[in-house]
Amino acid sequence: MKLQSLFSLVSILALIFSCSPKAQDTPLLEAPSGLTVTEITTESATLSWKGNSAEAIGYYVFVNSNVKPLEALPKGSVSYTFTGLTESTEYRFGVQAYGNGTAMSPVAWTDPVKTAAPEPEPEPEPEPDPNPIEPVTFDWTEVTGLNIPESIKVYKTESTLNGRPLKAWYAVADCTGDVRLRVLFPGLDGKKTIDDQAQADEKCLVLVNGGIFGKLNNGFAVCDGEQTPWARVEDDNWDVDRQYWGPDSKLHTVSRGLFGVDEVGQPGVFWSYTPKHGTVYVYDKPIPTVAGGPVQAGGTDTFPCERAQWEPYNAITCGPVLLQGGKCPINDKKTSAGYWETNYELWADDIYGVDVLADRTAVGFLEDGRVILLVADGRIDSSKGANTLEMAAIMKGLGCVGALNLDGGGSTGMWARGGGHLNDLTGGNRAVLTTIGFFEK
């Protein structure tokens, strides 16, 4: 019984195998050859090949060794463009000839091919200089005998500026090393001369006058991270930190020119706006306030432009801005209504001064981050002073890429340890509300 059953099983298996096609009987077509990949972009590539089998009735194309073909192509096809690829990615492309029934060739594969990287975004074209000025250079002589570190240099010049005599001094220092830049504010009721403020701090090395003031500072200062008191005009309820009466008798919103360093000593020149006390927004452009024009809105995250990513730690407001990004934002043109078209902070003519010669003080910084403090005597026989456009040209001649005009006239002064008050004291030694200078760390 067992023998009979075994014989029956063998007979059935023999019948099955006799009815199945043998693998070697399946027609094998010749594989395509000459595979090339061209027209490679970030998201597509074209595969070309040569067909080698007359029996082929079409072609399958593959990507990345996938078993399932991506698409079937008709007879005579010699290329295919793969789309929807990923940039900067390696792919292998394949092609297989197929015929009638189960006839097909082996899959021919390319070597790995990498799609293209995206084209880098073109650098934005630099904005044209709205008010191009030529730098002014002088012969400068180092002032020696001062009791200051080697990292600070002080220079003096006795030159001519546009045919007029000029005496000027500047001090330069890297404020990220053993020297720091600080702003001093003795208090709303504590105006003191530059010399007195300097001598009251044993770490003071070089000091110049700071912001423009009356009874109150016209703007604000940031001293070691703290903003000076919010300045309101008594009985009028308007903030001199962010508002100013224009010559058109309108109370305008203004952004204040600001120079300072952040907590690590990196300098910057910006326009600033204070939405509330202790919060300072800084911008690369001013609020476009012009006398005779509409009252502008206050500064926001996006107005007058995107806020700059920089936080003042020791900083002072004044104006006008003389250089920002290496360019001069002011000019000597007037609007049809007769107001200065770039006097964004509505300074009086003797301050904005593109047509006024005076004693001048400015602060700026070089491309390498070093800070410059500069004073120029004015309104004396040996030094006739400068206007604000000339101050911008002088700071540019020293290599500054950012610069801010500070208070001038009788407030202009520079003190250096071991040298005392360096510039002319005609008219006395005025008490001032804020000062800015170099200090030992």
C-alpha cells in the first residue's frame, strides 16, 4: 500500500514539472548599453541608452535599484527624463528591454549620479550712496607723554579745511581688550564738566562730551546696560526721547541717532526708538520724519525697517548720524517748503549745521571695530570749525564706517589722563549732562 502511494506521488510530480516552462527556455534579450546621464539639474536628469535587441517591444526605467519599474516606454525609446528628484542627492538610474511574453533583458544601471546643488542666492546689490562725499585726510601727529595704555593712541592736527585753519584731536582704541567704552551720566541735576567727570573716575583714560542737552538730555543714554531716566518735558507731557517739535510747529515722532557698544564691546551706529522706558529698538534707517511732512508712526519690529540684531550696553544718542554703513545719510538740500530734507531728528540749524561752522565732537568706529573719539575746535582764529558734512568727511578720512555727531559749540572738549584738557577752552569749561570715553577694565 505504501509503495503504491509513493509511486502515485512521483507520477503526479513528474506531470507537473513536464507542464512548467523551464527557466532556460525563457527568452533573454540583450541589455541596453551606452548609458549616459545628461541635463542634470537640482530636480531632474535625462538618461540615454542604446537598444541592442530587435525583439524588444519597449523599455522599463528604474531609479535607485527599485524592483518595480518607474515607467514603461514604447519600442524605439532611447531616453527618459527623471523628474521630482531632490537637490544634491545621489541616484542610480536603470533601463531594461522587454519583449513579448516574459522575454526581457537584465537591468543596465548607471554609476551613482548626483543632482545639482541649488544656485546660491545672488548677493543683493548694494544700495547706492545717497549723498556721496569725498574723505578728508590730514597729517596727524601722535600726542605723547600721556598716562594711558599703549592700546590707546591720541593724535593732533593743525591743518586747513576747505581753506580755513583747523585744530583737531582724535583718540582711537579697541574696546574689546583691556580698554572699555563707557557712557557717564551724572544725573538730571548733576551736570559736570568733562574734566570733573573724568577725574571723578580713576579708571578714566580719555573722555569727550556726549549728547545735546538743555534742561533735559535730547534723547537718552545707556550706561552699563541701564537706560537713563525717561525724559518728559514738564507740563507738556511729551517725550524728548522719541518726539520733537519741528520748525513747522508740529510735534513729530523722531528716531534718535545712536552710537554705542554692546556687552562685548562691538560698536555700532544706528537710529533708535524707545517704545517704553528700558526698551531700545535700533534700526539701520531712520524714521523718515521731515519738517513740513506728516507726523510718522513710532518704531516697530518692521518700521522704519527690520530691527537690527544688536543691543546697546554703553551707548549715547545724538545727531545727526554722519556715517552709517560707510555712507553719509545727510545732505545740504532743502524741500520745497524750505526745510532740510535729511534732518530726520529736526535739529536746530546750528546743530544740523550743514551751513554752520562750529566746534564739533564726533564718535565713530573703523571696519576692524576700533572706536574713534574726535573733537575739532571752532570759532577761534586758529581753528574756524567745521559743518556736519565736513565732519562726516573727516571721519570717513580716518576710516570710519559709522559715525555720529555729538554736542558741539561750548560743550566740545577732550580730556586725557596725563594730559588734562587737550583742546581750546575759550569761553570756559562747560558743564555737560553726558560724556563718553575710554576706561580701564
